[in-house]
Amino acid sequence: MTAPSPLIPRRLVAGFVAGFAILAVLPVGVELSPYAHNLLTSSFIMIAGVLAWNWMGGFVGQVSFGHASLFGVGAFVSARLMLSVHLPVPACWLAGAVCAGVFALAAHPMLRLRGPYFSIATIGFGEISRQVLTYWERFTGGASGLSLPIDAVLKYQLYWWALGFAVLVALASVAIRRSSLGLKLLAIKADADAAADVGISTTFYQDVIFMLSGTVVGLSGGLWASYFGFIEPSDMLGFDRSIAFVLMAVVGGIGTSLGPVLGAVVFVLVRTYLLASYPELYLGLYGLLLICIILFEPLGLTGLGLRVVAAVQRARRRRSREVV
Amino acid sequence: MTRFVDMLVAAVLLAGLYATMAYGLGLIYGVLRVVNLAHGGVIMVGAYLGWVLHERLGIDPYLAIPIVALASFGLGVAMYALLVQRLPRGAAGGPASLLLLFGVWLVLRNIAYLLFTGNDQAIRTAYSTQSRMILGTHVAVSRLVVLGIALAIAVTLQLVLRRTQLGRAIRAVAQNADSCTLVGIDVRRIYMLTFGIGTALAGVAGVLFATIFPFNPASGASELLKSFVVVVLGGLGSITGVAVAALIVALAEVFSIFVLPAYLTTTVGFLLLVVVLVLRPGGLFGQRVLS
Amino acid sequence: MTLLVARGLTKRFGGLIALDDVDLTLADREILGVIGPNGAGKTTLFSVLAGSIRPTSGEVMLAGARVTGPAHRTVRAGIVRTHQIVRPFGNLTVFENVLVAAIHAPGHGETRAADRAAEVLSFVGLSDRAEQLPVTLTLAGRKRLELARALSTGPRVVLLDEVVAGVNPTEALAFAALIRRVRDERGISVIMTEHVMPAVMSLSDRIVVLDRGKRIAEGTPQEIAADPRVITAYLGTEAAPEDPPEAAPEAAPEAAPEDPQ
């Protein structure tokens, strides 16, 4: 048996670079309908967010059911700054990201918890955040939320902002996975006490990755707010949105680098389709999907993909043996 | 002073409900080491079952409890046999079981939504609006009944766990499942039955809940949180511990109105949990929560 | 030269007194054996020394400096432990298991960590398994990995918790030789606890005996073997050459029998 983290094969890397190039050029070459533009941009933003969620849920193994709180904080800080202080847009996004990162540190006491205790604590963390922000009307506009001025140019350009962001986060994700930080996180995931027994400060590294995760998710919140132009607390920080992060990561393949990408894309596509045709079934279908994935293919779509690749390789080897 | 007594009484009544909710979660966790993330969903299912039996068949919700208990038991047994059982053994406590049961919760929620729409419901009986005088304050009859039933449940649970063979087997498996197979206890069957009892308790708690509070398919998250807080505070081994913890949480919630703005009272339990875990990781009764 | 001094270590778990005012000294380059009947407090002692449990009272001094928990801080100070039931990181390769422990050791830099890890792996004889996952190793292999991981943190003292238990006699001999090399070649002091009497008797320079949390005897192996208090508390009749290994349930299933060498 070899190491479980498959080195990314060169062909896949080439495929990604090509894909990125095509996506980067697409809106210039083809006239994208608002629907397609929306779909793609949302996907890019979500890809970044889920990749960051995966740093906690996949690398360290601490499944967060409360990431919407970080998403929402980033969005509201960014929007509020845009409305009240009129900073340049990227600065607002960054400020939102930083605030979300700092807010993530507020969860420090929870990071000492392991497994299910942590997960349930994150549900509470998310719920409290939602309630506090809903009632902090001066900041978030309360239940009516905040509306940002319509800026068609920005909206159009957000496609590239989001794409670039997604790619950067993907690269960061791979870099973290291969770095000593990634190794430590995996060790903590395998056995936190044994990790401490070999000198790894479990709370420190979990703080670090949770803060990084929060910062990136906060930034994605800021982008989301700018793109959609309207945000309100019960949607941005709601349990359903936290659920979405979990679903995307698990469907795509929790713990892998490719998983969040696939998961986010599939989720956005399916969600848009379901919301249009069968809005009343979408939670249940996701529930069933989750159940099937956990029972049959814990690595989600990535796992399925790996199995397909392995089967194809086996078939090819068999054929070459037959020829000989 | 009367205000104080009012709130004390209110807390005691609420504590019964919280304790019943917590027993279901705690039993499953104590024996199987699985956190039933669908717990809130089962509570919601119990609430709707009680409501349907009342609306469509005119059965008094408190009398419907045995039916709901049985149905919830069946649901739990099915959940275990079809799903939880298939998890690889080591994954029992891990993210896999959480996500699996979370998926079940989503499905339950969707089914409820399809059958009943997303609107709030509540079980209103002829005596829902009646009240009695207790210690100089008006107390809703329904809340009194809930407390009474909760006490009955606690006593029954205690008796079953301590005096029956099934109860002894359950406690043995909770202590050391491997040794139990060696002495001929069918551990899988115990797991299944325990899961069923746990969901039965959740379902009953749901009916009780429905007679006091409104509910809808999305209900369950706060109830899950509260149950969890009570279990952590009260410890896994002790029925009285859970009861006391339920009282503490209820007291904190009721009295927090003096300290916190109104919208945060429902999250008081969670704040309490964080405080306790930070200060005393072993919970109030010395149970290890951090692995 | 005294390296480690533990004074008045006491640990209470509620009403249970696991350690009762235990004193311990360890000289530089010494192998100290800790023995005692089941429940004597050996593992608690190790956990306290390693920092994963805080003592109710008492202190641990390494080279004159006070050492406290939590565990990761104790490791950085220079005391590391192995576990009675091995706990490899199942999701990392053998090499990565050792590497992640080497990263923090004094002697900085990441490439240096990789070199250190490779060196430690060859010291314990697992170089050819570097790219395998721990689950493919036999129990002896996993125990070597456990030792390698501890060594790569660059410790001054290593606490070996029943490292020989459960392996066959040939492997036990190889382990004993390895432990001696740890002290002789690497200059690391060792505190070891064992139920396999021949191992601890032959390896230790000195032995401390615990019984019900108290230290009841201390001396050379010969003195201890003759001490009537020890015999009463623990040995009963003379120990058989092959004491049945500790029946500790293993954390991971055994792979197909394969010689780690």
C-alpha cells in the first residue's frame, strides 16, 4: 500500500491549467447569459469557500456546521464598509476577510473539543452569530438586510475576481497539504493526543487553520455580497448555508484537494436546477446523497473518480497483456 | 419576590422537557458512542406525529405518547439497522456517523415539509389554555402534565436500566462492548434496541414539546443543542445528573432575561456549555468530554 | 550527573490516589527501570512525566529547569514518551510519521528535519518501509516506528512504556539491543516500564518499584530481585523466564507476519 495522498498527475495539472485558461477567456469570447455568468461566478466563490472549509473539515478532521457565521461576518463587514465608509471595494473585501478571521479566533475555546463535540459546538456558534447579527440592526440592517448600490461593471468583473480567488485558494490548499503545517494537521486528525505527545501543539495549529479558513470564507462572503447586491442575516448566516458548506465538501470528497472544487460546482448546478424544478425536494435529495456517500463512497465524487481511473487502468493493463 | 417564584416554577416545568430530550441523546451516545445528529429531527417527527394523531384522529396528545414512542422506536431501529450499523466500527464517533445522521435529519425534514408545509404548528387541546395556581402563580396545565410525564419517564428509565436484564445488558455494553461479546451478549441487538429507545425518548419529547411550543419542519436545531448541553453538563452515567443539569439549563434560560437581551435567551444554554467546557472540561459531574 | 529529578509526585483522580509522593531521579545516560504490579501507577507516572497529565502536587526538573505540561511543551523541553498501545498516525506513511515529529526538534529547518527523520528510521531499521502505511507493519514494526517517532523529537529522556511486551523472544532481544543503543550511541537517558522481567532486569542500571502509587524500593536489579518487600508485592515466586506478555488489546489489526528486518 502506498501513501494515501496521490500526487497530482501531470495530465490533471495540464487539464486544470487549460480549464483555467478557457474560463478566463470565456466571457470575452462568448456572450455569457446572465444566468451562465451567475452560475459560474457563484461556483468560483463557493469553490474558494469550500476549499477553506475543507482545511478544517478535511485536513484536521474537525467538521464545522457553523461556517456560515464566518461567511456572513465577512459579507456584512464588507458591505457595511462600502455603504458607510466608501472604501475602495477590494479594501472592503479584505477588511471583511480579516474580521472573519479574527472572529474565527473567538471560537478558540471550542477548538479544544474533539469530533462530535466540536461539531455540535459549531452549530451553536453559528446560531448565536446569526441571532446577534440579526438584532444588531445598525450594523446589518436587521431582518431587512443590506442593499448595495448596483454596479454592473463590478458585477461583470467579479467573474474574474472570483476565478482568480478560487485558483489562488486552490493553490494555497495544495501548498498547505504538502507543507509541514499540512502534515501536522493530518497528524492531529489521526490522533490528537499522540500528536501532542510528539511535540505538536494541537490548539495552536487548529487556531491557525481555523483562522485561515475563516479569513478565506469571509473573503468569499464579501465577494458574494458584492455580486448579489443584497444580503440579510438569516440567509447569509443561517444553518442552511452552513449545511451547504458541509454538503459541498462531502459530495466532492472531504479531505481531498479536488473534492471541494467538484462539490461546489455540482452543488451550485444541482441547486439551481432543483430550485427551479423541484424546490421542495432539494434538502431531502441532499440528505439521501449524503447518506449514500457516507455508506458507499466516503470520498464522494473524487473517490468515484479515482475508482473509475483505477478501473480504466486495470482494463488497459489487461488489454496490453492480452495483446502480448 | 413573586416574580422570582414565577420564574422558578417556569424553570422547573421546562426542566422536565429538557431532561426527556437529553435522555434520548445521552443514552445513544453513552452506549454507542455515536452522537445522534438526527436527534432534533426525531423530536420534530414526534411533534408532528402527536399533532397528526390529535388533528386527524382526535387523540389527546398525552394519551398518544405510547403510540408516538412506539413509532419513534421503530424509526430508530430502522435507522440503526439500515444505516448506522453499516458504518465501519472505528468510525463510530467520527465525522462519518455525524454526517450520516445529519443526512437522515435532512430527509426527515424534507418529508415533514412535503407532508405538512413549512408553517408553524402547535398542538392545541381543550385544556391548553387552562391554568392552575401553583405557589401563587398561574401555571399552564399542559406544562404541569409535561413535568409529570417527564418525571414518570425518568423513573421508568431508571427502573429499566437498573432492574431489568435488558437494562443491565445495556449498561454492560456501555462500559465495555468487547467483553460483552465474550459473555454472550448480542451487542448488535443491544445497540439496535438502545438506538430505538433513544429515538423513542426523542419522539416522546417531541410530543411534549409540541404541547407547549410551536414547531415546523426546520425545528430541532435548538433542541439538539439543548439536549447536548444537558448531556454534557449532567454526565452520561447518571439519570439524576441529567435531571439536575436540565434544571440548571432551564434556570439559566429563564433567569437570563435579567442579564441578556431577549433574543439571546434561547442560546443561553450554549453559552453555558462553552463556559463549563472552558472552565471544567470534565463537565459538572466529572465526565470526560475531551478525548 | 543527575539529569531528571521528580519530587513528590502525587496524582489524585477523585478519591483514587494513583501516585503517592513519588520521588525519582535519573542520571545522564542511565537506563532506569520502573516496575510494579498492575495498578501500581506506572502509566500514570509516565503521563505525569510526559506532561499529558498534571500532577496534583510535585514537580519535574530536567537539567535543573522545571518542566510542566501540556504534553507538547514537555516534548520541546526534552522528555518524550512512547505508548503502551502503539498509536501511529494511520493516515501518514512511516516516513511522514517520523518526519512530523522531527520538524520541531532542536536543529531547525525543514530539510534538516527530513534528514533527521531518515537517519532515525535507519537507526531503528525501518528504512525499507518508509513509504508504507503503518497498518502494513507487524506489531514489532509498529513499536519500532513508535520508538523512531519519539527519538526524532531530539529528546534527552525517552519514556518507554512496555515497549517489549507482546513481541516474540527474537524481536524482544532485538529491541533490548536497540534500547541499549539508544543510550550508548545517542546519549539519551531511558526510563522504561516493563512486565517482561528478563528485559527490564538485564537492561536497567537501576530499578524503582512502585506499588499502589508509592515507591517501595529502589536499587540495582540484583538488589531488587532479592528485596523481600518487592517479592511480596510483586514477584511472588521467582519470575518465569517467559512471563506472558501483557494482554493489551491492539489498536490496529496485525498484518501478515513479515520480518521487519
